[in-house]
Amino acid sequence: MKTYLLLFSLCIGHLLQANNDGTLTGTVKYNGTPIPGATIFIKSLQLGTTTDFKGHYSFKIPAGTHQVTIQAMGYETTKRTILIQKHQTKTLHLTLKETLFNLDQIVVTGTKTFKRQTNSPVIVNIIDSSTLTNVQACNLSEGLNFQPGLRVETDCQTCNYTQLRMNGLAGGYSQILINGRPIFSPLTGLYGLEQIPANMIERIEIVRGGGSALYGSSAIGGTVNVITKIPKESAYSIDYTFQSIDGKATDHVLNANGTILSQNNTAGASFFVSKRDREYYDANGDNFSELPSLKNNSFGVNLFLLPTENQKIELSLSSMYEFRYGGEMVHKAAYLTQQSEERTHNVFVGSLDYQINFNDFNSSFITYISGQKTNRDHYTGIYPDSDKDIQLHIENPPYGTSKASTLQGGVQLNHRFLKFFKGENVLTTGIEFVEDKVLDEIETYKYIIDQTTTNLGVFIQSDWEISPEFNLLTGVRADKHNLLDNFVFSPRASLLYKLKESTQFRLTWGTGFRAPQAFDADLHIAFAGGGVSRIILSPDLKEEKSSSISGSINYDKASENFIAGFTLEGFYTHLRDAFYQEPIDPDPFGDVFEKRNGDGATVKGASLELRANYNKKIQLETGITVQSSKYDTAVSYSDDLDATRTFLRAPEVYGFATLSFTPNKRFSTAINMVYTGSMDMVHLAGAPEQLQDSYVSSPTFTNIGFKTSYNMNLEELDSNIEFYAGAKNLFNQYQNDFDSGKNRDSNYIYGPNSPRSFFIGLKLSSL
């Protein structure tokens, strides 16, 4: 309460100041379109403001001659020298130019406030929509491999659920946000990475490691913030892609986008529609799929309204339907097949944000509410062998239902102190509440997860620019989780040192926790040895805590037409009471694993990212991560195998590369590569090829793809038509030792998520 009173009094004091002698006012535009959020400041006076949602600004300054600096995301920084007289109102209208290189975008995820990348004390990486287009990503899952430290893996041979690993840590350690809101529930996380279509995404912001503590529980490995498309100008696009998977299966994807803006730019809407139909694919000829069939239908809208120049309302709504089937490839009801998984998902996501700026746009108040609801009907089963078991199976097949919902609401207050010990400080504080409900039940297996979790989080953060060279970010978050007796405090601190314009050094430390609850992978039911395996929670399970530290150097050297740079980052995370899965006595339906606390674990490593861009015609980005993930004390994965300290499915080396060539506006080619190093896995017995449990070290994979496009302007229709074609996994680097038959170990899957595929497509869009 004292913090709020102090902040309020400072804001009021700021409003009462009347020492300025003149007023500088005007607009900031690009090609006649207003630019909201542009910053206008006078560095020598430590005075400034930002443009409102109509591109307008106004603030008081002392009489005299001053240099004014204007900055905005995606535009060149502009400087103007002005002379203002006492009591004069001076008008300065500005038109900005687009930047040649887009390496200093405005980001929000690292600090919960808008910040230029080079000024952010926390490293924030960006995957933009052009990258998703160049790698021909159909959904979020296919686009996340193209940043250092990120790896998307497929974890089930039958249903193909995916999870994101960040810096060697499994999916449950990563917080996935949509427009800054944690509405990816434990159930949604199982298949949600594939359910979010790429044409819904404007960009993806990534914060690796514990520096993202402001987002609460599960942000130990890092945070991925999916930012959906927002209206910028009236436009449309329609895109159809046909894909042939190894010549054995087809994949059809139809996407459409449209945006509408009012004449005065005070309201707008952005729409997306996506439809996908993929056949199942059999890699080893046993008539059981390695890629399930998919039918996806998604649509949504983002709306904004500006009631006044300093207020903004944003509404986002989306609906996603998915039917997924994997297993025996026959035209029968799922319960009559030898082995299969069938899923029908209906997902609804919505959010509403309100923001008001005041105090010459140096203060803002934000309130928000968001939610997600998922209904799922599912079947997971194996057809028995004996007549008696067959009769029981037919009378009571293992169909199940799932219901999940997430509700979040909160408020946030930001205030910028323009004179804070000769520097500038942005203070951010807020409160948010999150409720997750998951009911997942299969009566036949006597399996049920009925989990309700609530979390009340309070956070405060100081983003202090001590000098042009030094920036110190400090903050703490306090969480009260209903499964824990006390508040959990998660402090963090980040220091940024800027050496000239080209080099930034960063050092970050933070803590985090994971509550003793079921996460994504715990909800997955796997096949092995003719039965199903499930995960239960130990009654003694307690929270897992982490402490992380990372350091980095970022360098970019630019000339008139060329820019090149690198980022080198080292990371270290220690987990206390780390979660692991211990095999316990099986039951009549198959294997049972209990989620327990171990002594601890350590994840450490380094990432190197290289980038270069010549005149926006040739662009290269590549990154490699080297890491080690080990438990402090060996853990057991099977009664027949020795315990091991090694994390499973955690390769010591992995990386990516993208190269794009755009010699002119008509032609472009993009080449991409994902490298996955060897990793340790458990292979459970049951299939004809696997007679006993064993540890397996997977081979390495280099997955190369390309896309070539040709554009034609249809000026009479004010439109552009694009033809494109390409390949994914060109050299067919795909797993070649899948289990066969109904008794296969469905978790024994690794490497690229699909075999060699060729695609061709057509896109019609506005100029």
C-alpha cells in the first residue's frame, strides 16, 4: 500500500509542476498514417513523451534551443534542433522513414513495458511473421525452432503431441503467453502448439531463462509470448498450400486474413481464418500411422477502439477446432481398431484490455481479463487379444472427456520518472489472478485428473536508466498458489551496459518455482508393451524451485548497406526438489509412473547467434546451443534399467539457420536448416523389434528445407499474386527405427517431426 501511495503522490507532484516555459506539439506519421507509441524526448533535459493512438504528442519544455530525438519501432531514428520562446507553442510535424534493418524493434515481454531491444536489460528475441512465411510454418509449433536455445520435439508416435524445450528444460518449465496472458492451460499445452495457425501470429517474443520472473509460475526455462496480428492498414490475403508427404499422404492448408480501419484510424479489426486437412502417414509399412490425420478449423478477430486520444480498448477472440486421429489406419470406429488415439478439441480464447495514459503520457493504467476454454472428447486404447477381454472392451471402451478452463484478470500501473537521480526510471507494479481448472477422465481406466489451481501474483519492477550506458532492472514477484501454504517470492535483477551504439553486455539473475500440480506431459497417456502408461502425482509432492543466472554480449556493426552481428550467451539454472517420474507397480491397464521430487538438477550451457543482412537482399541468421542437463542424484526410468543422472530427450548440441535471398520485388528464395544432436532415450519393451527395456542414444539429424517465390503485381486490381514452391526435410532425415504393431512404445520417437515433403502454393493479397 505504501508503494501505491508513493507512486500516486509522485504522479500528482509531477502534474503540479509548472516550471516549463513553452509547449512542443505535433504529429508523427509514415506515408500519412499516424504512428502511435513513438517516443519524442530531449536527452539533455531528461524530458519526453510518446505519441497517442492518433500519432499526436504534446509536452512542456523550457525556452531555448534543444535537440529533439524521435524513435519508433521499425523506423529510422530522427533528430531535429528547435528554438522555442517563452510561453510559445511550437508545432513540429514529423514523417519517419522505415529502417533498412529491423534489429532494434520495440519489445514488451522482458519488462511488461514497451522497450527497444537494444535498451532492454533482458534479451528478447523475435520470430516475426516473415520468418514463419519463409520456413512455410503451418502453425506455432513449426516456427519455434528458429531461435537459439529453442527446440520443439514430438513426443508420441501415435498422437504426435509436441512440447517446447528452452535451454534444455522440458515444456512444463516454459510459460507460453498469448498477447502477454498466460492462458495456455496444462491441457491446452499438449496440442496447443499445433492448434495456433501461423497466419494468426504477428510476431513471437522470446525471453530465455529466469529473467522472465514477472510472469510467475512455470517461467523457469523462459517465456514465449505469441502476439497476434493487429490492424495497421486495410488489407487482405488469401493463401492456399498443397503438400505431399513422402508421396504417401497429402496436406491441404487454406489461410485468409483481412484488416479494416476506420477513416480516422480510431477503430480497426483484423480477421483470420485457417483450415487444414492432413492425411495420416505410415513410415514403416505396418499400417499404423507415424503422423496422425488432422482436421483443423480456426478463426478469430482482433479489435481496437480509441474512445479518446489517450485511451485504448482491445478485444481478441478466437475459436479453434481440431480432430486428430493416429494409430491403425482403417476405416473403423476408434474402439474397434487394434490401437489408436482419437481427439476432438473445441478451444475458445478471448481477452479484453483497457489502457488509459495520463500525466503527459508518462503514466498509464492497464486492466485486463482473458480466458480460455477447451472441451475434448478422446479415445486411447488397444484392442485386447482374449475373447473375455474383447467382450469387456466392447461393452466399456476407454473413451474419455476433458474440460479445461483458464481465467486471468489483473491491473498494471506504469509511471516514468524523467528525473530519477539524474537518470530515468519506469516503475511498473500490478496484481493478477489466474485460475486453472482441468478435468480429464477415462472411466474404463479408473483414470481421473480433477485439478483446480489458483494463483494470486503481485509484482513490482524498477527499470532504471542510470546513464546512457547503464540500465538496471530490478523487481520481485510474490505468488500465493492454492497448493502452497505460503507466498513464494521470486526476485530478479538484470544489468545492461552499452558500449557505444554497437555493443551491449547483460547480466541477469532470477528465481522461479513450479507448483506441485499436473502439467502438459503428465496428462498424456502413452502406449507401451500392449498397455497404457499414466502419470500420477505423489501425495508428498512439493514445489520445485529454481535459481538462474545468465550473461551475454550482443554486437552489431552497421554500414550504409550492410549489417552483421552476433550474440553470445551463457546460462546456468539449478533446480531444487526437481520433478522426475519414478516407475511404480503396474496395474491391470499398464505401467504407472509417479511424479516425485528429486534432490536437484543443473542445466547449463551457451548459445551463439550470428546474423548478417545486405541491403535487405541477402539475410542470414544462425544459432547453435551447447548444453548439459543432469540430476544431482541418479533417477530411475525403468525397473530393468540402471538409474541415470542424464535428462532424457535433451541433446547436448542443437541449432538452426535461415538464409533468404531477395534480389528484387518479384523473386525470393529462402533456405532453412534445423540441427538436432544425439540424445538419450528410454525404449520400452513390447514391440516385435524391442524385447527388453533399454537406453538408446539417437543419431543426429540435419533437416534442410527451402522455399522459392515469384510475385506479380496486378495494379488494376490493387493486388499481388504470389506463386511459391519448396520442400521440407529435403534429404529425408527422419527416424528409421520406429516400433511396429499395436504393442509399440509410442514414446519412442525422435528427430524431425515429418519426412521429406514437397509443397506448392498460391497467395493473393493487397498491395
